[in-house]
Amino acid sequence: MPQVGSFALVLALALSGYSFLGGLYALIKRGPGSAELSETARRAGIFSFVAVFLASLILVAGAFTNDFSIDYIRDHSNRALPLPYKFAVLWSGQEGSLLFWSLLLSGYGLVLRLRHRTDQRLFAYASVIIASVQVFFLLLLNFAARPFAMTGGAPPVEGRGLNPLLQYPEMVIHPPMLYLGYVGFTVPFAFALGALAMKYPGDKWIHITRRWTMVTWGLLTLGIPLGAHWAYNVLGWGGYWGWDPVENASLMPWLTGTAFLHSVMMQEKRGMLKTWNMWLIFTTFMLSIFGTFLTRSGVVNSVHAFAQSSIGTWFVAFLAVIFLVCALLYWKNREHLKSEHQLESMISRESSFLFNNWLFLLICFTVLWGTLFPVLSEWVQGHKVTVGPPFFNNVAVPFALLLLLLTAVGPLLAWRKTSFESLKRNFLWPSLCALTVGIFLIATPVSWGSPFGMRPWQDLSYLYALMAAVLASLVIFTVTSEFIRGGRVIAGKIGRGLVSGMVQLARRNTRRYGGYIIHVGIALICIGVLGTPLNQSSEKEMSFGDKLAVGPYTLVCRSYTQEENANYSSDIAIIDVFKGGKQIDTLYPESRFYVATQQPQHIPTVRSTMKEDLYVVYEGQNQDTGRPIIKAHLNPLVSWIWIGVLVMIFGTVLTLIPNTAPLQVTVRSSVSAKNAMPHPAPVGAGD
């Protein structure tokens, strides 16, 4: 079977190569026979998916059948590995993850090529560009990172096992979501580059690709917090985001992709920022490739990265080719991207989108600079200088607060120019309510518990947290007021309640109101993050009956127990939790030792409420005293992060649903006679 898998990859490379070269020649030639050649290139791209899918299926089958004659299966699986994690073997190592990348890309290409009748010429360009990217990854799989490599001789009886960090349920979901986002940005990139190459008239290509971009962005939006949740529940350090280089690598294309989704509305509505939008989507795709490079080159140290290898050189060369192609096509066709209108007022929706974009890019540049600073410092000084979370927080947080302000203000500004009366009408009450929240947080006694009793003059982090709370409240209040104002109009016309009116309002303009819901999700995430300065932790060696206090909780060690299975052995602490002298829970943090990999792993246990998380870790034994070590963290408001993510996903799904027909309302002209005919007018259809 490994030989069949290798042959499938060679066949996939040949088919993708033909899809690229044949399709490109057909586009350039544009003469007799070009249509037939383009069609055969399209079909070759379709069949390349079949070949890559076969190779992936064979590799997964090798994991399930314990075929340790394949080096990759030997290095990343073992007989006792639970069945769900056999699937995770596909993306757990360098070769398999590249195959998974190629599988998803060929899947996206399959869907695109099956929908080619939407606009055959534009889709032909996009198909050729996707095929060129596929050729690169298949070259890697056939020559630099072969997933079916075999060392020869008798295969070992047992494999080396899957990395313990990956043996967690979310790791069967998180990488696919992240990869679907990374890989998916190839599609809008292909459409954008194709539209530029063919000087596509108008902005129809944006309408065609909007859903592709939203789906991709939504998958990446889901994948990043899934990774944060995995880190929170597996790594045992009490946090969910540490500005790790690979975490940053996933954040950067999300930032530029979000900027693109905002600014592209200016191109649709006003014919502005055409060059800007083109380079935003180019940059987003290149950052996706750059993130893939970071995890595989070994240039940065990360718990998420693969082993160091020479494969990074391939990615550097590929990024250089992408940039050159994009730059050359832009220079050749730049006249095609001239804006149709100019910015008319600094107080308008156009200006808010522009400022919004600049802030997204400033945050992205900050993250990029901090991530690459160790590499750059080594080139200049001869040794690495690493920047940690304080750098990212001190630089990125102020930009993020400004971005949160624009999130509240921007969507409610009018196009072209906004009057003072409009600003007063839209923001007076939401601003007063948000200011009340800030005063309440400062004035409330500290004894009430976090996040109440904030004292911003004591520490800069408290000031940032207070500002985040006020601005997040402003976002929620402005969105709520917008729903209520529009919902009342609809409710009065259909004769139903306010809630029904708001539902109908959202259904009549799903893109706009889905975007508002996404903004609410972001505000909820910010509320969850603002609890970070109020975190508490405590650590102690605990024998039977020992107590550990953290915040209002007292942890009492009842006992320790041991469990063992074929995959790992574990020591489990049994910790009773008391609050106010009353037992409220029992927690079971674990310290595991995996047999195949001979690696330890600490599995924390979390008691989560809407107010706070009690996070307990069994850190093993003190080597000097032999006594078990228990560490407890009290993390306020973390649950609101996960709630905010769900709200964002709901809003994203809503934006993808087609609008319902606008409500028809009978309106009589003021100058009509008593027998004049009524005219229907749509309600709730405006953007």
C-alpha cells in the first residue's frame, strides 16, 4: 500500500502540472482549441483531488492498521493509540500535515472547478492559480517531505507514539479548522489575482468570492480559539494565549483577512480602495504560507512547531515567486485599479473603514516584528534576543482598544458624510450607558470580587482592562440600539412583538446584521480578556489533608490515586473544593506518563463558571522531598471568551444566509388625491 500512496502522489503532481500548464496555455492562446484544452485542464484538476484523497486515505489506513513499515506511521503512532487519534496522525507530523494541506487545497479546487459555469473565464484563471499552488505542495511531498518513505528491513513491532500534547479531543478538530482557514485563503487569492490578470470589468469578482472569503475567515476564526482552548486545557500553565510564534502565525492572516472583509465594502459601495484591497488579499495569502513556513522551518522555537528541517528554503523561494508574480501583474495592470471616488469626509463610514484597516495592519506588523525579532537579532548581533508577552501587550493592546472603539462607532456612520445630529441620535444613549458601566466598575467595592472594584490609577493593566470594559459595553449597546430601532419599525408594520421584528430585520439584511452580531462576539471576547490582570495563583506541596487557598476558595487534598492503561499511566490528585466553609466540588488533576513516547503530560482540571475559572494542576513531585505539588489559578471571566467565539460563529453563519424579500409597506404620496394609487416601499433592505 505505501507504493500505491507514493504513486498516487506522483499522479497527482502530473495532473496538477497539466492543469496548471495546460490551463495557462489555453488562457494565453485564446484561439481555436483553447476551450477544449481549458476543459481538459479543468478535469485534470478535478482528478488530482482523487489522487491526493487516495494518498491521504492510504496514510490514515496505515495508522489504523499499524503499518510501521512506513516511517511516518512508525514515528507518529502506536498500537495502543485510541482510534480517534489515529485520524490525528495525518496532521501530527511534517509530511502528513503537508499532505493534509494538499488534500484540502485540492478539495477547494474541486468545488471551484465544479462551479465553473458561474463565470467560466474568471474561474479558469482561478483554477490555474490554484493548480500552481498545488504543484508546489506536491513537489514537496514527492521530493522533500515524502509521507510514504520506508527505511527497509523488518518493520518494528511498535511505533514511537503520538505526541502527548496532541492526545486531546480538540486536537482532532482544531488543526482541520485552522488548515481549512489557511488553505481556504488560496481561493479568494486566486480570484483576485485572476481578476487582475484579465482586467476583470467591474467588481463582480468580489461578489463571487465574498462567500468563499467569509467561509474561510469563519473557519480560521473558529480554529484560532479552539487552539487557545486546547492550550488552556492541556498545557497546564493556566493561560490560553502566550504570543507563541505559531499562535502569532495564525493570527496574522486573520487580521489582514478581517481588514479585507471590511474595506472591500468600500469597493462595492463606492468603487474605492481597489489597489488596497487587492494587496490585502495578496498579503493574507502570503501570510498563510508564511505561517506554514514558520511551523516547518525551525527558525522559531514553539511548542506547536515541527522539527527543524531544510524544507523552509522551499517556502522562502515560493513566497518570493508569489510576491514577484503579484507585483508584476499589479504594475502591468495598475491603471485598472483606479478608484472611482475620493474620501469626502473624515466623519463617514469610509473613513472608519480606512482607520480600521490601518489599525489591523499596525497590529499585524507588531505581531510580525515581535515574532521575527529573535531571528533578525541573531542575524545582526550573532545571538537571539527574544521578546515576550509584555512587548506584544504594550504595543498591540492600545491599537486593539482603538480598534474596539471603531467597532462600536464605524458601522453606524453614514456613507460619504455623517451629520452631528446623526451622531448624537445614534451614540448618545449607548455612550452614556457605557460610561455608567465604567463608573460602576470603579465605584464598586473590591470585596465584591473581580472584575469589580477596578482601580485604574494603580496599574496600567487595570487602566487597559477598564477601557476594554467600557468600549466593549459601547459596542454591545450600539448594536443593541440599532437592532431595537430597526426592530420597532418592522414590528409596527407586521403587527408582532419587538423580538420578532428584530429577527425579521436581521433576515432582510443578513450581511449587515450578521456583522453586528460578530462585533458583539468580539466585545464579549474582550470582556473575557479584561479579567487577565485580576488573575491569581497559588502553589504548594500537598499531602493528605493539606490546604491551599486561592481567592475565596480553599483546596483540601483528600488523597491520590493511580490508573494505568496500554497508552499511559497516570497519577491523579483528588482535591475537595470549599467556599465559605462549604464543599462545592471535587477536582481531579492528572499527571500522565505516556508509554510509547516516554513523555510526561499534566492534564489540569477546570471548574468553570460565568464569573471565574478555578484551574488546578498536578505538577508532579518535588524531586528533593518526594511530595506532590499542586498549583491553582483563579482566572476571572474566561468563559466569556468561549461564549464570544460562539456568538462570532453565529454571526458569520448569518452573513452567509441569503436575504429574505424586503417587507412591502404601503406609502401614500403627500400630494396625491384621495383616489391616488398606493406605492409599495421596501423596509429593512438597506445596507
